[in-house]
Amino acid sequence: MAKSSSTLSNLVDIIPRKRQFDLQAELSQAWHGNNVFRTAFFNALSMQFPKGEHAFIESLRAYRDQIDGDQLKAQVRAFIGQEGFHSREHQRYNDALVQRYGEEAIADIEARFSHHMDFVANLPRSRKLAGTCAAEHFTAAMAQILLSNPAALDGVSDEMKALWHWHAVEEIEHKAVAYDVFQQQIGSERMRLIVYGFVTYNFSKHTLLNMLDMLKAEGKLWSPGTWIGGANFLWGRPGVLRRALPHFLAYLRPGFHPWDIDDRPLIAEWKARYEPELAAESAAAGAKLAQA
Ligand SMILES: [Fe+2]
Ligand SMILES: [Fe+2]
């Protein structure tokens, strides 16, 4: 018999993996295949992660004491662990972007997003949790594209791929946690859908504005070739957003659950690719400690 979506929530392990990537030098370059648009697109997303993920954590902490069920409580703890590590690593990533875009551009981007997140921080906790569910749906959709479509990171170094793949797989592992808490504690379809509209608008707006600031800082804002190639990357081939569109829209289906989209095979593929490497790294670190 097929497993129901909420059963799948309980079958997927959520494992916080503390990782650090050596990307400082690369982040001063057009690291995505020497393409400024693609590089700016991913950098523009990253600029939203530390504060965004901090807000996701806070939105779940606000309900932590009243969550029913040991398994869901444990999933919330694992969610907080994963997002905490992502936030820390993307802050290091964003700090390094100063080398590429200059202090002024990065400060402007930070200030604009902080202003938005200050507004979000003052919303009622139910809206904040609905916002986390919506943003988590976007990150899960993008994660699916990154893990299932190698062309999305074509021409990118192994270390940079490892960062984005690590973040992506953990977004898939924990994609239903905020959603399951929302269903248990609030369960309003109306609020879920209305807030999704706001989050769609704000996520798109901030990604676009961040990209404009970045392209402006490097004198590529008015380059037609940059925009034509970029539009093709997002909407043509590989069509990162075109491919994600059905996933984005799935959230609008009444009674939707994140595990209606069963992407456990992507988690298994990630583990097959990266876990031997991680095991070797931690064995080497253990040997170093034993020698010291
Ligand atoms: Fe994350
Ligand atoms: Fe997340």
C-alpha cells in the first residue's frame, strides 16, 4: 500500500551536519561557470538565508512548548540544528561577497533585507509560522531542482557544488517540519494560502533587487547579453525556474502536504555521493586528534 504523505514525514531522518566549506577565494570570482548573472542569482539567494533561516527558527521556537508528539518535537530540534548550521555557513559566504561587490553594495542589500525582516518579526506568531511554511516550500522546490538537474550547477567547482548540495538535501529532509507544526497548531488553509502569496512576492522582490545591486556593482546592469543568457538559464535551458514552477504551484492545491512530492530518492543519491567522503573526512580528523 502506498504510504501517505504525513507518514513520509516520519520516515525521513533529519540530520544536522555541521559543515564548513573553503570558498572564500572562489566567492570573489564569477564562480558559476564564469557567468555573472548565474553567480548573482545564487549569491542573491544566499544574501537572504542567514536572516531568513534565523526567522524560521524563531517561528518554530514560538510553538515549541505546545507541540504535541515526541517525534514532531524531535523533528523541530533537528530543523533548528540544520537551519542554524546553514545560517552560519551562509553568513561566512555572504561576508566573502564584499570582495566581489564592494562594501557599499553588500551593506545596501543587508539593510534592505533587515528592514523587511524587522517587519516580519512584528507579525503575529501564526503568520510567521505560515511564512516559514511558504518559504520552506520555495527552498524545497529549489533544492529539488539543484539535486535532480546537474545542468543547474554546470561549470561549478566541486567544493561549491558540495555547499549547495548539502544545503539542498537538508532542505528536503526537513521540508515538512514547519508545515506539520502549522497543521497541528493552526491548520488554517486560508492563512496558509494568503501568506504564500505574500512570501512569493517578497522572495521574488528581494532576489531580483539583490541581483540588480550586484550586477550594478560590477557594471553589468545594462548588458543585454547578460540578461538574455540569464533569462535562458532561468526560463529556457536548463530553465531553473521553469522546472520549479509546477512545484511552486503545487502548494496551492487544497490539502497539499510537502511529502506529496516524494523526493526521497534525491536524499539517497546525495548520501551515496557524499557520505563516503564525509566519513573519510571525520576519520582523518579523528586520527589528527589522536596524534595531537
Ligand atoms: Fe536552510
Ligand atoms: Fe529550511
